[in-house]
Amino acid sequence: MEVPGPGAEPPEGRGRDQRSLEALILAAGGGAAAATGRPLPEGRRATLASALELEGTVLREGRLTQFVANNLERRIRLSGAPRGEPAGGGGGSSIPAIDPGALQDVVTLAGQVAAQVDELLRNVHCGLQALTALSVGCIQTYRDGVESLGEAADLSIRAMYALVARCEELDRAMQPVPALAKRIRDMKGTLERLEGLCK
């Protein structure tokens, strides 16, 4: 809290502090000067500083005077308390009465939130079960596809080996064909010569 030097205007919003300073001034014997609004003489300013020192710490820097009150937290609490209610002594704070209707509303809302959370968890559980079943079905389908593909590849390999074996057998069976073709050509030539002699 800062107390302006002599001749400075008091800031707005500090009416209570101003009243406290006026009370200190009156206690120090400066009531007439405070009532007339005239600046205090040097002796009265010293008396005011002495009165402030009883309530806290006073620091002076040129024309600026700084004042830090003792028990600042308690004073803040007292300034925030309603005027009709007595302030708690010893630094304690008064606890307002609890509204039973508000507690009942809180309990009702908590029950609604709990029911909604339970329903959400049930929905999540059902969704996870459906996703798990779908995943298991996909894995089983993939496994069946892989197994059938392996069986089809095995059957294809066996059929290819059988075709190669049949081709080899056919090749062995076709080995006399060139010799037979040569004999046919020889017989054809002989027939042609015979026809030529008969003419």
C-alpha cells in the first residue's frame, strides 16, 4: 500500500484506506488539518509517519512514502467480510452455512453422471465385443484363405509334375516316329520308281 506524498491527490477506490489514514491522523492530533483538507505541516507529517509505523512498516523514497501493514492477510479478510458479520479472531475465516438444497442437487447430478458413465461403459463394452468378434472373424477368414491357397498351390505343383511326367512319356513314345517317317519316305521313292518303270 502506498501513501502519496504531500500535495498529491488520493487515488480512487481507496476510501476505506483514506478513512483509516484519517483515523490515524485524528489519533495523532491532526484532526483540524484533515477536516480542512490543507496539507499537513512537517511536524504533523512526522506524527502521521509515527502513527503509521505503529500499524506497519513505512519506507520513504523522496516524496513517495510506502506503507506495508502488519497482519496484511487478516486485514484483507476483514475488508472482504460483510459489515454485519463479525470477523473471525486469530486469523480464522468464517465458513458460510451449507445449503441442503444445493447438496441435494449435487447428489442428484452425481447420480445422473454415474448412470451416464455406467451406460457409456456398457456401450463401450458392447462396441469392444463387436469389434473383437469382427477381428476374430477376419483372422479366421484370413487363416482359411491361406490354408486353401496352400492346398491349391500344392495341387497345382502336383499337377505340373504329372504333366511333365506325361510329356516325358510321350517323348519316349514318339522316339520311333522319325525312323518310321524315313522308311515311309523310302517306300514312297521306291513306288515312284516302279511307276516310272511301268510307264
